[in-house]
Amino acid sequence: MPARKMRVEVYDDAGNRYTISFEGRVTREKALRVFDMVELLGGMPSIETESEIRGGASKIDKVRFAVERQLPLVWFTAKEAHSIYETELNEPISLSTISTYLSRLANHGVLLRSRASNKVRYRLVTQTLEKVFSVENSR
């Protein structure tokens, strides 16, 4: 069996990035150990309950909540996220603020970003084991 590579990037609450690389024979047990290390480092910040979000959560948490709830599997633009945010949370927010927060969520690995000329689209990163771990054949 050829050697495999696995790389995991985790961002903590302060915005620091941790990169864990593993090369060799990747098994389920070894992947789960790496996943445990990610959990020890703080993992991905968890989304709060709906009542906590509607109450006193930060705007970036509210943007993430609206996207996770209404746009979990599709590509979307900042305009679409803006409309969803205002409909879902019933509070105004500027389009530039939404764009800023979507960009930050993409930089933290929560969203995927795709650019085509002047159009930027985002998609929520799915949290399956294959998506979290980047496993590829070594050459």
C-alpha cells in the first residue's frame, strides 16, 4: 500500500492556525487520534443554540448561524446571505458587513470561497471525516 498524507488545519478562537501533518499508513484509528488532538486544541467553535444566537451573540456568529441553517449545501453570494440574515434574524445589517464576515469565515475554514472575475461565491464546508482530513496519495 502506498504511503498516504494527511494534513489538518485548525483555527482557534484567537485566529491562530495549527497545522498537523501525518505521512505514512493512514488508518481509521490514527485519523481518530489526530481528530482527538484537534479537539484538545479547541477544534472548531461550536454553534450555539437558536435562542443564544437571537439573544446576545456576535454578528459573525449570527451570520454563521443563518448560513448553516438556510444554505448548508449550496453555493451562495453575499447578497443571498444578506437576504437570509435579515429574514432569519429579523434585524438589519449592511451588505459590506456580511461580505466581511463571509470572508473571515472562509479564512477560518468554515466556508469555501470561489472567485470568478468579479463574482465571489461561498459554500459551507461539510464536516464529514473525509472532508475534515485531506488524504491524498503521495508521489
